[in-house]
Amino acid sequence: MATAAPHHTARAQADGQDEAAHAAAYEAVFDAAVAADERIEPRDWMPDAYRSTLVRQIAQHAHSEIIGMQPEANWITRAPSLRRKAILMAKVQDEAGHGLYLYSAAETLGTGRDELLDKLHTGRQKYSSIFNYPTLTWADVGAIGWLVDGAAITNQVPLCRCSYGPYARAMVRICKEESFHQRQGYELLLALSRGTPEQHEMAQDAVNRWWWPSLMMFGPPDDESSHSAQSMAWKIKRHSNDELRQRFVDICVPQAESLGLTLPDPDLVWNEERGHHDFGAIDWTEFREVLKGNGPCNEQRITQRRRAHDEGAWVREAAAAYAEKQATRAEPPAGHTDQQSNGTGSPQGDEPAGTADEHAEARA
Amino acid sequence: MTASTSETATAAALALGDDALVLSHRLGEWAGHAPVLEEEVALANIALDLLGQARILLSMAGDEDELAYLREERAFRNLQLVEQPNGDFAHTIARQLYFSTYQRLLYTQLAEGTGPFAPLAAKAVKEVEYHQDHAEQWTLRLGDGTDLSHERMRRATEALWRFTGEMFQPVEGVDVDREGMRAAWLESVGDVLRRATLALPEGPASGAWRAGAGRQGLHTESFGRMLAEMQHLHRSHPGATW
């Protein structure tokens, strides 16, 4: 990237100066790059707080992808047609893939997947609270696609321009797939809405249950959002929670009309003056309760995640043991450190990205 | 085409289609439960390939959804091997190794022929080569990994062994050299197991109950519950479209 050279130049120029001058010189280059809408790349200098904010945000996003597989996987074995089953399986698979890109993006900041998963499993990092609601009927699969993925896209499209390069690039690919998910959810609901009276009722019930939690996905109101201001300054975040929430409501209202379904908010009305829809008050008490762990599925989601991880430990250990045996058997000539030659890669993927480069650098 | 050849072709499509449908369903049960994130992607990938094959094959026999959702257990023609519950990861991998090796040999022969399954087989054989490679790599890792994984892989290969003989029973309308396939299968699976520090199990490759097996619509007990789950929603809304 264009920004890498000036950063390194700054690093070289800063050599020999005292610690504070170093930091100031690096920070000036970083600030200028962010101000010029350039991308910050893994090897560029960045403030510690920028790094930790990104790790927290990317990890939470990655965790949301893998926890988010659960409510939808709940319906794979009961999907009512083979076409729907194929679409749903592909969607849940995409989410696992998104988890992989995002954990890799976090690894470029020096935090490995194992550490992040451990934080998820021990409750030290969060995932999107929306996945603490249950999928009770088939229509919930549609409502998640239309509303939850729709809200996620509204949140995530601006992240394609996020200042951190690997995250921005991961988001470009993720948003393309999410937009497909959103369309399939809408199409699923449309089929139900236009189907039998029972199917229509199923669709309406799902929208009734998912609408408000979807609005909560944008986070607390702007005046209560603790991380927003700094993240906006760093261009990790591009729009405020309330702006994005309003944008989402404005998108959903005409779509609900086309679906022949109603949104469960008596206060929802077009405001000519503002050029936006007004909507009712959000129950933030519920939001905080679910966030605290008292949602309908918090316990279930994290228990299943931990169980899958714990029950899979012997498999990951076997893969590591086998890879080690293969490396020993290959008996590489002295100085040869390429451990990927057995062709199996690292099935756990727990080796931080960039390790090979660091080795190369260490040897150079 | 005479009525009887048409019936034969339909029955053959059902046999091959049900294998793919049922194994795809079992693999789909792993979603959210896999031992590592890469396997969430891999198992779903294999399940999707098999579901794609199943949809083509069932459509050759009739309406795919009517066939998948409205038949009773006794009308399914899949091998008992593919309906076996996932068990631990070693059982899933042993089932994959046995079935994907068989399916690769089957599709390779069908692709070379001129029968109704040649176009599908030509396309699917590429998918199945990946399935077999995936199963082989994991058999090696588990068999030659830790003491615990070795023991679990050994138990899995033995537990599923008695369902393997059925793969080489003739199926009318599927014109392949079954004996040649059996020999090639034993060689291929035997080679993978040896490299995984395991051996071909010694027990009988089919059950003692000779009344028939999956191809005659006789299944194992867990299959009924699998179908109950799979068919419940579709059957609850007769005539609805989804």
C-alpha cells in the first residue's frame, strides 16, 4: 500500500531520537494517513488503542458469525424443500467462512484465533445480542435473513471503507454475501406471505418477534454509546448508531409493504419534514438484560459453542500431532523451516498469519 | 423406452439419489458442532455437493420434494451406511472414507458409460474426488495422530465395517462392474488405513440378517427418527409451496 512507505520512512527517520519523539513522529504519520483516507496496513505503526479497539470490534464480529450459525443451523434438518435446504446450508457455511476471514483479519493485528475463542468461551468478549433470540419457526429463517442480515449490511457497508486495510477488504467480500442472504430471507418471507393462511401467519409472527431486536443491533443511542466518538475519529466507524438505525427503518418500511407484512410499531409514520420515518421507543431495558446474559438463549448458545470446542479438542490435538510427525519424518535439511510441505496445512489455523514472513525477516 | 426399463431407471435413480440425500442430511447435522471452524466449511461443502447430486437424481425419478418429504421409511432405497448417525468425528470420517471411495469408483465407471447417469457422474466425480481426499487426510491425522484419536478411528472403522458389503450388491439399472469395484475399493481403503497405522477390519462386511438391506427399503432404527425430523414441517402443511 501507498501508506506503507511513508510509515517506514518515518520509522527510519525516528531512529536515534528519544521515545516520546518516536511516538509523536509515528502518530503524526498515522493521523495523516487516516485523514487522507488511506488504509492502515498490518506492518504500519498504529496507536495501541486503535489496535485494541479494532481487535475487540473484529473479534466481536467474528464471534457473531460463528454464534450466528446456531439459530439458523437449528432449521437445516427441517427445511421444508430441498431448494430451501441447499440455500440455508450454503448460508450457514458462508457464516463459518466469514468467521474465518475475520479471525484472520484479527490475527494481522497480532491476536490469534485461539486467544479470541477463549475470550468468547469465558464471556470476556461478546457477540451480537441478536443471536440470543430463538428461531421458533421456519419463518424465523426468513426474518433473520431479511431483518438481521439487512441490519448487519446497513452496519457493515460503511466498514468496507474502514481505515484498517485487512478489515475493510474482508468486509467487501462479506457484504456481497450478506446481501445475497438478505435477498434470500426476503424471498423466503414473500413465499410464506403469499402462501397459505398458516404460512402467512408464520411470517407475520416472525417479523413481530425479530423487528425490535433488529433495531437494537445498531447499539445504544448515540448519547449513550461509549466507544463511538474515538472510532469515528479513527474512521473505524463511519456513521453513528442512530443514523444507521434510521437508514435501516427507512429501507424496511417499503419492503414490508411489498411483502404484505406489517411492522409491529404503531408509532411508525413518515415524517415529511425530516424526510424519514418516525418510529416508536426502543425498550433498552430488554437490550441491556440480553446483553447482561439474561436473553432467551445466551446460556444455550455459549454452552453449545463451548461443547463443540471441548468435544473437538481431541481432533485438533490429533491434527497437530500428525503434522508434527510429518514434519519430523520429512527431515528437512538444516535451516529449512517450511513446515507446510506435508500439504496438510494447519487444520486448527491457530498459527498467526504473518508468521512465515516474520521467520523470513528473522532469517534475513 | 419400455415401461420396465423406465421403472428400472427410476429405481436406480432413487437408489443413488437417496444415498446422496441421506448422507447430505447427516452431514448437515454437524452445522454448528464441528471440531474446528475449517471443518464447518468443509462438511457443509460436502453436504451441499451431495444435496446437489440428490436433487438431480431424484428429479430423474419424479418430483424431488415429493420423493424426499412424502415417502415412508420403507420406500427409501439408500444404503444403510449413509444413514448411520454421525457419532464422534472419527465415525463421520470413517463413513466418509468408505462412502466417498465407493462413490468415486461408481461415478468414474458411470461417467465412462453411455447410460442415463453418465452426465451427472462426469460432473460429480470431481466433487467426490475432493470428498475422498478430505476423508483420507482426516483418516491419516486421526489414525496416526494421538493414542486417543488412533483408538477412536480404529473403533469407527470397525463399527461401520458391517455396512460396507452392501455397496457392492448389484443395483438394477446401474451398469457397473461391482466385483472390480469391490477389489479397487478394498485396495484404496486398505492403503489409506495402512498409512493411517490402521488395518482393514476383519469382521463380516454385511449383517447376519439376510432379509435384505437399504436397497430393499430395510433400514436401521435411527433412520426413522431422521426422516421424522426431516419431513415434519413439509408434511405439516400439505400442498403448501415454500
